[in-house]
Amino acid sequence: MKEYKGIVADGEDTCFGYTLSIINGKWKLLIIFYLSKYNTVRYNELQRIIGKITYRTLSSTLKEMESDGLIHREEYPQIPPKVEYSLTEKGKTLWPIIHSMCQWGEINREK
């Protein structure tokens, strides 16, 4: 068996590790998928589209993604508050990867 010394796949010090750290978690790929599909989505719409995600989980995931530069949050000063989310240019660059994953799933899933 071949040994790979000095390579840490789960650390952010490798390109692979950095990519995993950006898209890790159960919901980030779904959020990117839906924002790619609908362009701009309000918070409650996004929660409804995704389904089984709690308010707290969606909120913290969106904050992480905003911090990573993947999504843009636009808040409108009105009552009731209106907040919309969209992909940044950096976030849009993940769509071809996700699209390829969808194609792979379509080809390889049990029918």
C-alpha cells in the first residue's frame, strides 16, 4: 500500500481541503443549487424550498456562506423586514461542479 506523507486532505492547507471546507455540511450544496436555479430568494422562501431545515441551521449556514464570500445578503429597510440572498461571482463558480455532480447522480443512481 502506498503511503502519502505530509498530505492532509481535510486541512485547509491543500486545495482539496479548502474546497471541502467551503462546501462542507448538509445544506450548503442545496443552497447553492437553489440560488443558482432561482437567482434571488427570500429567507422564508429558501427555508420552504429546502424543507427539513431549522431556522437556526439555515441562519448559521447562510452566515457561514456569506463570510466565505459565496452568497450576497441584501436587507431592505421596511416593515416587515425583507432579506434576499443571491450567489456572488465566487459562489456562481461552484455551479459547474454541482451540475457535474447532478449529472453523475443521474447516470449512476438506481432506477
